[in-house]
Amino acid sequence: MDIRTCSLPLHYRFFVYLSKEGDRTKFDLNFATQEARKCADFLSQAQHHLARARRVDDEERALKEKQEMEREELNRKQQEEVVRREGGREERKEGGEERRSLKDVTVG
């Protein structure tokens, strides 16, 4: 909810106007003043809660981004480890084949 689009600021202005410019015979000006104060309090509280909610949302978003980056880094390291291990196996396999072929040549 955006504080600028809700009707609370409008009500606040309405009650402030009535408390200052209202006809005493038609309106209770003290009541209008009290309602204007209540609206002002609600607006202040709403702004505080909205700011807090945005801060919490930003913190959660930053945490999720950090976790995603850490997850990607871990996946990258795991992939590198798999490639390194497979590369080592192939080298050992090739080395073993070379040794066998050298044995065959020297024995034969």
C-alpha cells in the first residue's frame, strides 16, 4: 500500500479544514480536530511501518542474492573438482596404456 494513494491523507486534510473553517452550528470542531490528530498519527505510523517493511524486504533480497551467489560458486567449484578428477583418471589411464605398450615393446 502506498501512503500517497490511500485515503488517509485526504481524510486528514478534510478534518484539518473542518476544524479551522467548519461551521460551528453544523460540525463539532473539537471532534474534527481530534480526528485530524488521529489521522496524523496513523500517517506517521504508516510511514514508519512502510519504511520498516521496505528495509526488511531489502535485507531479505540481499540475503537471497548472497545465498544464490554462494550456491553458484559452490556448484562451480564442484564442477571444477569433477573435471579435475576425470582429467586425472584419463591421465592415469593413458599413462598405464603407455607403460603396457612399452613393456610389450621391450619384452617382445
